[in-house]
Amino acid sequence: MTAVQTGAGRGGDPVPAVREDEATGRVAERFAELRATLGVPMVNLVWRHLATDPEALDWTWATVRPLYESGALAAETVALHGRMALPPLPAMPGAVLRAAGLGAADEAGIAAVLASYDRGNTMNLLAFSTVLRRLEGGAPVAGTWSTLAAKPVAARLPRLLVAAEMEPAAGDLVLRLNALGHDDTGPIVASLYRHLAHWPPYLALAWALLAPLDAQGLLRPAIAATRAAAAARGAVLVRGLAEPPDPGPAARAFAQRALATFRDHGIPRMVTIGRILRAAMPATA
């Protein structure tokens, strides 16, 4: 089975955002910097949402960029992943994917999407927890951190699908998956699921893995623990933030609202669920 072939220009993002293929000028420059610095082949939705106010995007990126560039967030990502207590799931045999009509190329594509979001979401959660610590008036906490030169995710991802481009069943599964682990997702539809919609049978397998965990009440505590762990490290990492010129009250308020929304309602959920899905992939992925 191959990735879904779609045309461009139908529909849009579920929250106001600048599409990567439509970015121009300084927004396109920031997107290129984000991809290169994070070592991932896409720009996460939270950054594309910030890009609707270029002043907020510039200020947020300038504030947190030293933590990305120094390797502090790469090291913190590895450490956070090591501390996460995930609901145990056995890895799927490759035969499960093959029986679902997914070949080796599909498996590699799915694995690349999961790896890309695993890194991007975790680094962003840590970064935004850190800058929000400052914005919300929290004092820095004493502590140290290490650095790590992380190897980039060497992959090209298919384009991010919007609802109108998905097969009907895949679109329904994206929304059902998006509701797992949260009582009120609001307008945010996780880009991870939208990217995985290129492979509808995999969305069905993901539902079969995650829905029982949600029904058993295992997802929400794991997500809350992820959020708390990132907040704890943010209280330490705040000393590593830059202090760029104030962008003005409107841009600063927009950035704070956006980061808080994604920190509270989107990114910790997808860090946790993304780790579960990645761990459940065949060992060769």
C-alpha cells in the first residue's frame, strides 16, 4: 500500500496556522531554521500557529533558540523519554502490518512520521514549559542540565493532510484518535494523526492499541505525568533562555496564550501517545 496521493489547496488547518508550503519571507526563514535546528523534516503546528503573528513567532523563537542550539533540549528529551512510565504494550510483529496491507515502504514511512513527531513534540514541550515558567512569573529553580548533539531525523515526510484530503474513514479515525486521552481537545487536531492518515489501515491499528488504554483510564495519568515532568525541568531550564527585545503586549499575549494552550491541551498528550505508538512498532522499524 502506498501513501495517499492528494492535491493541494483543499481545506485548511484546524486552528489558524501558516502552512509550510505557503510560508514566505521571514516566516519561511524561521520555518527553515526550526527544521534545521530541531533536526526534523516538518514544522510542528504550534510554530505554524505562532506564525500567524510573525512578531510572536520571532520573539518566541529568539527566546528559546539557545536551548535548542546548545543541545540542552536534545539531552532533556532523551532524559524525559527515559523517565516516562508508559502503559505496557507488546510490539506489533511485522506480520500485523503486512496483514493490514502495509508493506515495508509503508512501515518505513510510518516509522519516520512517528520519529519526527517524537523528537519535535518533546523538545517543544520542554521549550514551551520553560518559557511559560518565565511568562507566568515562576522563579527559576536551582539545577543543572547537560547537552547532547542529536542526530537529525533523516526522512522526507508526505505532505500534511487536511480533512478534505482524507479518505472518509481515515478522517473519522483521526477525530476519534484525537479525542483519546483528553476531555476537551478544543479545535486542535494533532498533526501526528493527520500525517498518519496517509496510511488509513495504520490509523485503525493505532485505534485498536490506544482505545483500550483510554477506556481503562491509563492514558490521562501518563499524560499528566509527562506534563508535570516537563514543567519541572522547565523551572530549571528557564535560566538558559535568551531575553530578546519585548515584542509588545499584543504579540507577547498571543504567544503566551498559544503556548499555554498547546502545553495544556495538545503537546503532552501527543508526546505520551507518540511514545506509545513508537514503542509498539515492529522492532525493525
